[in-house]
Amino acid sequence: MSRRQRLHVPGGTYYVVQRGSTTRPIFSQHTDYQLFERLLATALRRTGARLHAYCWTPDAIHIALQIDSVSVGRFMQGITSRYARSIHERAAESGHFFRQRYKAILIDPDAYLLKLVRYIHHLPVSEGLGGDPTAYPFTSHGAYLGKVEIPWLTTRTAMKLLSGCDQNSEYAEFMAVAPVHEECTLFEHGSRHDARIVASPEFLENLPRHLRVYRSKLTLDQIIQTVTCRLGVDREHVLSNSRQREVTLARALIAWYATERRVATLSEVARYLRRDPSTLSVAVSRYRLCRPELFKLTALHDVVPLARIQLEVSEPQWEVEVEVELEEEEESEGELYSNASHAPATAARVGAGARR
């Protein structure tokens, strides 16, 4: 069975986990952490990505990562391949260093980033590596408390989600409560509809269209019936050559709903309505600007509810096309992170300073 397509959303925030092999830990000595952080800092600088939180356990890498245009796969491949090569050279070994490919879950930052930060910082406690998050040194928890400054870490995004004036104190209070079981399950396994995403309905609706695929039991006839009743337009007029404004609006709305809910392609709708596909496309673009309240998936309440959501990759119709990175393309990345060993040491952490 083929592996599911990665979700690549430029500017998206991900919870990324890379686990080591069953035969040896990822980090076996203190210099290993320093080496990995140098590689990470180089990757962040060269790709424009942001790191919101991290936790290095002996056998796993956990990060909250916001990417720019470079995909998560290319980002991770550049770091892990160079790190594994350095460790193998030092130990005169070969073979697979990491157990399997990384796991990446796209999250809604407004709803889940702060919860994800708490989950990551509590991992040492849940795995028996420390009595509380402060006792474990290899996380970004200290930077959020204002005790250390890490140049390549971005804390301000999550901190802005706190409402108090003294954000460090409010963060400490927030961290005093461990993540509930439902949160842990969500970040460990993803949502029950799709393991690759944890998000609110509003976030899903604002994703690029070709990343939103809906499985629906609707038929094109049902959509036509609902739209014509809602707009008070006769069905026969919609199927005629009429160019009245209400009729062209109805055709545009039918085309948009049918393609958004994957009931039919634009060409199939055009054939059914006896119109040219380009004419429908222009009408959709025009009426989405002047009647935006109608072009929402929840606007027609009497349409049969959507079935469960799945995220796949398909051809976009109305939205600006966003590049989809394939797993095979991720393997081609190497030069992005060359000369990482020359990056400035990032393990040096000074006393409390301004947050990034």
C-alpha cells in the first residue's frame, strides 16, 4: 500500500516527531545535542522557518515548526541526514540511524499552538525523564520562562496567545497544569478524521482548496434543486440560455458547490448546465467577490451535511495553486544545509533577555 501524501502548506505550523532506531539512542553524549542544534539553527536560517518549541529526548526529536516555502520533508531530511552522517563517521558505523520517516501533523496555531508547546515541554515528565518540565534541560521551557535566551527559537508567537501582562508568569501558571488526556491523544495520533491534521473547522475552510477534499453523498441534481430554491430561480431558466443576473449567479453557485464538495468536476457541471467551463469559472470568480456570503460551505443549510473530511491533493479550480511537495522531492534536498558545521554555536545561552 502506498504511503499517504504529505501535506505541504507554506506558512503552516507542524508538530514534527523523528524517532531513532531501536538499537541506539539519537543522543548519547552532550556534544550530540550541540551538533544537532547547530544543524537546526543553520536549517532555520537558510529556509526561513521558525521553531516555536522543542524537546530532545534520548530516542526522539520533538519540534513545533512553522515552515516558509521549503517543505517539512526537505527541512527534516537536510538536518537528519547530516546528523546521522556525522554520528556514523565518529563511531565508524553505517546503516539506518533513524527508525522510520518523521511524523508531521499540521496544526491550527490559533487554537492549538499554546497547547502543543505545553505538551512538548511536558514530554520529559510523561516519559519519566524528570519530575517537572523545569528539571529537564533539553527543552525550550526555560526560554519561555525568560531564564535563557535561545537565538534560533521563536517564543513570541505562542506568548501572544496569553492574555496577561506578565506573560512569563502566566506561562508558568499555564504550564503548572499537565496536558489532559484528550490533548495528548490528539497530538500523538492526530484527529480521528485525518491523522495528518489537528485544526478547527474555520482553519480547514481557509486551507488552500486543493488540500480540502470532501466526500459527499450529494448529487448534482440535489445541489441544483437547493440553489434554485434558495435564490428563487426556476430550474428551467438555469438550464436555458438566459443571461439574467439571478440565473448566472445560480449557475456560478451550483458550479462552486459541486466542485468544492467533489460532486462533479467543472467540465461535468458545464456539460449539465449547457455552458462553457470558462464562462462558469469567470462567473464564480466574479460572484465570489460581490456575493461572498453565498460562497461558503455552510451557507446553504438545507444541503445535506458533509461527510467526514479527508485531506488529499487534487487539481485546484479557483484558488491560487500552491506547490505540493512529494516525498520523492524531499529526498533531493542536501545543498540547502551544507556547511552546517560552520554555523555559530547555538548552545550558548545567556541570562534572561528579550524574547524572540
